[in-house]
Amino acid sequence: MNIPHEYDRIRPYEPEELPEVYERLIADKQFRQVIAAVFPNMPFEALAQKMRSCKTNLEFQKAFPYHFLKQLLQKASNGCDIDVAAIDTTKRYTFVSNHRDIVLDSALLDVLLVDAGFDTTCEIAIGDNLLSLPWVKDLVRVNKSFIVERSLPPMEMMRASKRMAEYMHFVVSEKNDNIWIAQREGRAKDSNDRTQPAILKMMAMGGTGSSIERLQQLHIVPLAISYEYDPCDFLKAREMQLKRENPTWKKAPGDDVVSMQTGIMGYKGRIHYHCAECIDDWLQTIDPQTPRNKLFDLIATHIDNEIHRHYQLYPCNYIAADWLDGKQYADQYTVDDEQRFKQYIEGQLSKIDLPDRDDDFLRERLLTMYANPCRNQQRLIIDNG
């Protein structure tokens, strides 16, 4: 495919570029160590040969990430499914989802789309802050990721945002592929999922016509992702205490790597993905005279409502809400559920390695992470009468 050169620095690799990239990866000592750990029962030369046989990015995904994730789910989850009843698996969409896990949110979506009958996966928006190692940057671009440039001066950031928006429109309209992008920059540490209007403003920098028409051209589908347990919850709580004590605290260079490893390998319980209806028709109902500064807030709220409506809530969500807000949901869980969750929370607290660990604060932060999906869904039910 003839892809404009202005996208070269951010787009995934094209099939004709893969052989050269494979050789770079195969020669990289750290990549060899990682791939050997991921596939311990296959000699590296056999893995390298299998990689070289993959002629497209999708073939690579099906040969490596797909099978790794299927095996991972057997060990680290109690089942993973998706509801795609509201969308057409023959069409292409921009999935805008809540963001829990750095790697798995988009990676599992790829697996689930294949299983649901889509004939392609997604191009994945990934921040350049996660790509400090050259082999990691190569690997994610083989795996159909495009790069969100973040550490730029304001004028360059504006140009980079426009370039990314135009690329996203190109992916959907010309490459005929799907896109996944988080509803906000970074994960919602407290699970209070809210779409940043700035993400929508960026999307509307590409395409043609009015802002509403430009967003319609991306065929946005709100996607609710529900993990029963978040393996990174204790890391997020730890970060909250560090920020409380020092508002200027910043993550160390290796912190994101620890979060990625913990999120991938840790136990997640049940996992459910739910696709809401594409918002194209709803966008048609917006008054075209709506001021631009209110338009994106309105659309962000609609996406939030669709995500909150389609959460899969688990006993731990109801229990956490009851412990924080008073008994409302006792019919949604058993005494055994409550005891298990209590043991889980205490176990996660014990993993937090801080010299002045504030257990009361950290426990409240952990419970809030599990309560907020329940709170948000209940608030939506009340607001809708």
C-alpha cells in the first residue's frame, strides 16, 4: 500500500519492511531472553524461523501474541469474553475504551476480535514513553501499533497531534483496519473512567467536514473493559501515597516496565469486554450549532455513559462499594465472597513496600478502585430514572 511518508515515524511497519525488522529483533540479546521466557518450550532458532515465515503483521499476531495470550488466559484468568452484538464484524471501527492495563487492554481486544469473527485486529495507539528500548519499539510496530508522540514542545505537539489524527482517518478509510485508543492519556488509577475531551479534539483534527462529520468518519465504538481483579492495584495505590507525600514525585524509568510485567502475568479473575453501539447515529442527533467548546464535552460524556452502562460488575465491586458507602448491594455477593475479597485486599496491601506505609489510606485507595465502576453504573441508572 502507498502510505504517505509523513506517517513513517509513527505508523506500524508494512509487510515489506518486516524481514529487516525480524533480523534486528533476532539479533538483539534482550529480545532473545524475553522471547525464550515467553515460549520456554520452543528452541529460539525454531521461533526465529517461525517469525521469518510471517509475511504480514496479522500473520505475526496470530503466530505469536495470539497463542501467548491464549495460554496466559488459562493461567492468569478465570475466562475472557466479548459482547459484539451491537456492532457489525464486517465493518471497521475506532474502539475507545477505559484503560486498566498498559499492555493487555489492547492485546486482549485483538484476540477477542479474531475469535468474534473479525478478519483483522486493531492498530493500537501507544505512547512513546513506553518505547525507550529500540527492540520494544520495533516489536510493537510489528504488532500493528502506531506511536503517540508525547514529549514534544507545544508547537511540535500540535503538528504531531494533527499528524496522528490524519493517520487514524487514513487507517479506517484507506487501510480498512480497526483502531484501539484509550479514552484518556494514562490509566485511570482509581478506576473512575472519564474520557478526555482532548482525545476527541485530536481525532477531529483529521478527516473532512464539521467536527461531528470528522468523528463519524472514524466510527467510534465505546468499549467497556472489566477485569475482576487488577494485578497492578497495589502499585497504583503505592503511587498515590507517594504523590500525596510529594506532589512532584515522578515514576522512575523502570516503573512502567514493572507495571507491564505485573499486569500481564498477575491473576485477573474474570474478564469481560463489551462493545456499545457505534456512536455515528447518535452524533447525528447533536445540534450542529453546539459551540465547539461544549461539543467535545457532550460527546465525551456520551462515551463515558456507554462505558459505565456496559461494565460487567463482579462481587468485589459491590463489596467495595458497600464497605465505603454503606450496605446497598448485599444481594449481589455472599459471605464467602466478602471473606475472599477481604483476604485479597490484605494480601495486596502486604505487597506495598513503603517505609511509612499508610495502611488506612492505601486500603481506602484499593477499595475505591473496585467501588468506582459500581458507583458510576449506579449513578447512571439513577440519572436515567
